[in-house]
Amino acid sequence: MTNTPPTLSVKLADLISRIYPDLNQDILTTQVIDAFWPEGSSRRKRSRMPGNRLWSSGDAMVITYGNSLIDGVHKPLDLLNDFLNRYLKGSVNSVHILPFFPFTSDDGFAVTDYRTVNSHLGDWADIRRISDEFTLMSDLVLNHVSSQGTWFNEYRQGHEPFDKFFFEATPEDDLSSVVRPRTSPLLREVETASGTRHVWCTFSHDQVDVDFRNPEVLLEFLRIMRLHIDHGVRIIRLDAVAFIWKEIGTPCIHLPQTHAIVQLMRILCDFAVEPLILLTETNVPNVENLSYFGNRNEAHAVYNFSLPPLLLHALLSGTAEHLKRWQVSMPPAQLGCAYLNFTASHDGIGMRPAEGILDTEQTLKVIDTVKRFGGKVSMRALAGGGESPYELNITFFDAMKGTFEGEDEWQVDRFLCSQTIAMALEGIPAFYIHSLLATPNDYEGVAKTGINRAINRHRWDYPTLRAQLDDPDSLHAQVLSGMRQRIQVRCRQPAFHPNATQFTLHLDERIFGIWRQSLNRDQSIFALHNVSKDELTVPPLSINLIGGEQWVDLLSGERISAAGPDILMRPYQCRWITNRPAGEGAL
């Protein structure tokens, strides 16, 4: 390639020297550029500078599998497209379609071919139709591939370049400090053309880890990134990225080379003509997760992984004490960065991100309550032996059946409160399709697959779902309607821009309150959320409502006076009190 901006080459060469110090930097820099911008591609002359224009208050995302909706007749991606346009258009503008490639296990995360759409879902034309109307996020499953895919079959036969694509170790190696997200054995013995080998399997024996010490692996994933971008993908989710670089004798997580590879991908995205967002998926304790922002030079966005378990604890306990303490300590996202706020996903509610925030007793109370509501617990192996809770498997709607005291009549109100908190926080809100639909636990899925995570991966029969959603009296229709209305109100408010100012309010521990202010400082919103079944009041003076301003609750339409009576908060009620309502008012 010619006419390469010097700054691009210089930045890439510096990172390559840190990742591959023994290789020719100039040659590898050219190979990286050619992989991401093959002949005929165009790129920016200058890097896109960090800023807040890649997202706005109007952004909201739905997370879904390509076949969360089925009918046995139409392609699932066509059904998804219909659902998005029929029920979510005007409230949600982005969609994360979980791995839509051919696979052998883990519901898509054991990929056999990154260049093909799973024929059971549809084809690239179906993906493109969705990406033409919604900002599309896809998964770059870059830590491992299927043991039954072409790459690993070629490796076992000793065929280049795949003979050096996978990370090998031996049972004699000291692997005691390796951080594991699973309890399965780390190494898998396989027979190859070169004899018996032991390959590294961080997640399962069907998911074999690739070896990024071989630059050909990096180059191949950059080519895959470009292919997905060309098909309309604009948000690239780096799945399990924390584990991609291994060194025997280390924890094999968050190593410097891992961060350098993320930085390299960020540079490529910032020089791309397309407006790209790089999102890291690191289900780890909070401080480790935040490290993937780097110095404004790694991920554009990170999952707010501590939010789901702390939100769950707040609603089950009826106190926002720990949620508030965590939020007070959270730094605002750096310029050019944003949090992705979610309460549920295709995986369970991760418990590692609550480490150091919830103590053992509090964690056990959450686990016991989730079990009573029909949930499951998945474990992980600890370095040196033993196990620890890794995630809770339950739909978030069913997790809101009650409190530590047991089930009650407040499930819908409690659930909507949990989602409203996620909408109000600094960052971009993302909603799992089964949260939007109030889907109950799928016990049949667990029994059929033997996998705990199947409890939250229900496949809806689309005609049945449509009948439910078209009946205003159905629970599913009521929850979806309530969610859509609140999302729509949120998306019109400048104070809910993902980077707008946020300050945590110090109120009654049963109320989680934050103050948001728009980037131009015109609009303020005091977002108050009662996480208990108690009726409470909030004195206007306690939230510093400015006298002379006209304050209104966006969610109820009520006028609130700075000099007026205390503000009533019914059980699980949420109030967004603003001085500058944007768009239509109350729900």
C-alpha cells in the first residue's frame, strides 16, 4: 500500500515492537495495514480524535441471538428484523447480534468459520438489511475457535500456517497461577501429525485457544474485522479479550501484550473511514475491567460489569448502600470513552465484578435468593485449587420475583426500577431481549442442554410472542411497553448523554439517586429510584433543586417545586426530575 500516513505507521510500529520485539517492525507494520485495508480500501488521513461524537443520548441497544425468535418457516434473521422494526423502532437504535457464524458449541462462541453466516439463521444479505437500519455490533471471538473447525483440523494435520496457530503447554508446566473462568481441565491432549500435543482451552475442550505469539494469528483476525466492517458492523465486541496472551508461569490474564493488541486495534479503528467503536468484554473485578480504557487509547467502550450484581443486590436487599458506594468510586469515562450499562446478557450475572464490594455474607444471601427464585450457580476454578461462584444463571425478570424476604407482588415494579436505573447512569444502555420481553426462566432449555446458561437463552416462537405482545393485558406486552416508553423519554434528554456529568446523591439508603447535567450545562436531571417496597419521601432541599426553575418529573408529569412539599416515592417508583424537559413529557 502507498500513501500511508506517517502517524499511522509510527504508532503501529511502536506497538508491534512491544508485542513482537524479535520481528521486523517495518514488514509487520505493512502487513497489519494491508490486512485491515486490503487493496481498494480507503482510510482517513488523520486519526479520529477522542471525543463524544461516536454516541449520543439517543443511543440504546438490544442484545439478542440471531435465533431468539423462530417460527419454523422463515429465516430467524428475517424474524429478528421484523421484530426490531415492528416493536423497537423509535426506542432502540442499535443491536448486538450474538455470534451469527457456524459453530459447534457454547451457543455460537465456538466458531468454525468467521467468514460465513450460519445458514440456519440466514446470510450476509440478512445481516446487511439489519445493519442498514440499526447500528450493528458483532462478536470477534478472538481467544479461541472450535476444535471441529478448519483451523484446528489443519493444525492437527500439520498444515501451514495453522500448525503454529494454537497455544500448547505440557502437564509438567507450572499452571497453578492461571486465572480460570471455568472448572474444566485447562489442557486437552490431542494427536497431531507431529505427535501428542496438549492444547490450551481456557473455556472448554471444544474451544481451543489460538496463539497470538504468532503474528499470523493477529493478521488473520484483522482480515476478519475488515470483512465484518464491510458487511455493516460498526461496533466490534472483543470477546474474552483479557485471556488472549499467555505466558507460562503467569496468571495469563491482562498481560501487557494483550493491552498492546487492543491499542493496535483501536488505532486501526480510529483511522478507519467508518465510525467504529471497539468494545472489550472482560468479566473481571472492576479495577481490572476499567484498565481496558487505557489512556484513551484502548477500548472506546467497556461493559459496566459491576452493575448487574450490585443492582441485583440493591433490589433484593432493599438498600442501595453498596450500589451507591460503588458508584461514588467510579471515575467518569475518559474523553472518547463510554460505559455500556447492562443488567442482563446471554451469560449469567457475573459475581467476580462484585468482589471487594459485596462481602461473603451478602454474596451468599444473593445466591440463596436467586436459587429460591429458580436460578442456578456456575462455578470457576481457583488458582491453587477450590472453586468460587462465577455467575448466577437466571433471567433478570425472574430474579426480581421478590427480595431476601421471599416472593411478593412487586415483580414488575421492581424490575422496571432496575432497568430505569441502568437507563439513567452515565453510559450507553443495553437491554437483553429477554429483559425487554419479561421472559421467565427456561427450565426446559437447561434440562435439554445440561447447561445452566440455557435458562436465560429461550427461543421464542414468534407467532406466540406476537400474540402476547399484541395483547395489552399480557405481562410481556406491559413490560415491553413500559420499557419502550422509558427508553424513549431517556433518549430525548441531553442530560442523559453517555458522557454528561454525573454526581451521586447522598440520600436515604433505600433511594439510589444521581444528578446528571447535559454537556452544555443547560439541562439537569435528578434521577431518583426507590429500591425498596417502602413508601418514602425526599425533601426538595436534599437534592438542591434551584429555586425559580420549573421542575417536572419526566416519568409522571408532576410539577415539583423547590419550595414545595416533600417528594413522595412509592415502592420502586422512579422519578427523573428536570428543569428542561426535552420532547414529550410524562409516560
